[in-house]
Amino acid sequence: MYSELIKYIKKISLEKTDVFNEFIQEYSLSNSITILNLVIIGLTENPNDHKEAILRFFEVFDSKKGFRLEWKTGYLVRQLLKVAYPKFSFSQKEKVNNILLSVQSENEHYTHRDENGTNDIG
């Protein structure tokens, strides 16, 4: 059943109708990994027609700390980034770059030594 849904999502993503746009608007804010995977698959299928939606998705996904996911969703997002990034304008690429550069693993820490030689650990 899920594979049939994926086929349908890919099909409507390629069509020039509002059905997929409505799907994106309604479900790109979902907290369901399964639903987000379907959104990502659809966006990956047709990045040319959905550049703004992809950028908005990345912004929302980042706000939900989604870039820290290492499951299938993380893989799907990287695939979306791979096909969409070359199609972005310079300003869109800058936004995506800023999002990606701000991603930090919860296990990553930094140290900073101030002028007094004191270590600041964060």
C-alpha cells in the first residue's frame, strides 16, 4: 500500500496541478516521519517546479531539528538536497548554506579560550 502511495505522490508531483502543492502545504509541517518522507519523495521527484517549497521545507525541517535525523528521513533529505541545490538561485543557495552550517549534533561541543586563558565549553 505504501509503495502505491509513493507512486501516486511522484505522479502528482510531476503534474502541473494544485493537488501536490496542497499536499505540501498541509503535510510539510507534520510531525509524522512517514508523512514527511512522502513530502520529501514528492519534492525530490520534481525539484524544478518546487524550489520555493523545498526551501520552505528545509527551513521548517531545520526548525524541528530534522537535520539531526540519521534514519531513512535523513537520507531522503540529503537526496532532496542533492537534486535541488544545483537548481537554486544564488540567494536560495545562501539560505540553504546558512541552514546547513547551523546544524550541530547534540553530541558536539566546542571549547573557546578567552583573553584570560579561561576555557569556555559549550
